[in-house]
Amino acid sequence: AARLSDAKFFWEKNKKQNLVKQVGKLKNLSFFNQLGTFYDRTQRLRKLAPLISDQLNLNKEKVEISSSICKADLVSDLVGEYPELQGVMGKYFAIEQGFEEDVSMAISDHYLPVGINSEVPKKPISIAVAIIDRIDTLVGFFGINEKPTSSKDPFALRRTSIGLLKIITENKLTIQLKDLINYSIVIYREQDVKFLNNFVSKDILTFLRERFKNLLKDKKIRNDIIEAVDASHTGDDFLALYKKCLIINKNI
């Protein structure tokens, strides 16, 4: 009862706090010491928004707004008290403050998928923010050479990559991942983030290819088919690679 009473008190207080104004408070919340604050992160996402909007033919303004406020609930009392509600509370704050439904949904849905069997975002604005959120994470950590090793993955970059690949394949998206990665690198440099790795784009795409093989194995696609298709497929169109494997596997 006491926890419910606290939650109700925080809800009444936080729902009136303008989400756009809350973004400034993210300057006090560190994302990672070499990659800046959560404010820096939302600014990077906002700059990536027009490119993903063009690729998916979406309303740029909606994607930019969603990208700008998608982390704003992290500074609320409610999420401070109940961290598992990140995104969820942001969605309800946004609805309460009159944001459009698809913008509000993107605040919670951009965290999806949260696990290997979790559902992926299905709404277009949510999909866009979920993709650039993961691109920013991968570029940042690969840039400062915090890549996963065979035994360690402290920043869950494998999960981030699998999530990105699931979003692309389950929503049947053809996107130019390399363009998004390269632009993300430019944005990091604009923020004066010092990268130690000169092969960020190449390393991330190689890493994604390896994760994709695991995803295909989970779909019960034969290993020899996966290796053959992977060897013959160049570029960053994972949907085309996915479709080719499914077709060959079905007909053999």
C-alpha cells in the first residue's frame, strides 16, 4: 500500500512536468563516460531521425520529436523509484501531455525487443526510433573499442544487434544500414567523442553478419545454406539475405 501511495504521488507530480523541458535534465545523467550524457545521446538520435525517416518514408517531425523525448522519463521520480518502468512511464506522460499516439508509443516501444523471444515494435515511428537507438549504441561502443569478446559482453551488444536484425527482418524492411552507421559516426565526431577504432562501420557490419547467422540457425535453416548464402551476399541488405536463405532452405 505504501509503494502504491508513493507511485500515485510521483505520478501526480511527474505527469505535469513537460517532457520537452525534462530533456535538459538528461545533461546530468551519464550514458557512458566516454560517450557523454543521455542528453548527448538524444541529440544524436534527433540528428539521425531525418535519415531513417527518408529511408522508411516517414514523417520527419514525428521521428525527431520521438527521438528527442524518448529518454526524458529517465529523470522522473517514478522511473527513479521503479527503473523497470522506463519507457512505459514516458509513454503515459506523453499521452497525458497531448502528444500524438504514435509518438507516445515510440517512447515505450523503442526498447523492444527486450529478449530473444520478445515482440518487436510494429508501429512505423517506433520502428524508426528503435533502429537508430541501436545504431547509436553499436557505433558508440565499437568506436571506443568496447567490443564484445568470446567470453564477455558487458554492454549487451549481442542483444542489441539481434534486436536490430529482428526489427529489420520481422518488419520486412530494406534499409541502408551502412549509411546510418556512417552518419552516426559523423554525429559522434561532431560531439568531439574520441574514437579509438578506425574501422567502426566494417566491424559493426561484420559483427551483425555473425549475429545474423545465429538468428538463421534459430529458424532451423541448415548451416551449409547459411554459409553459402552469406559468402555470396555482399552489402548490408539483411532482409534480402534472410529471404534467400528461407527460399533455398524450403526448396532443398
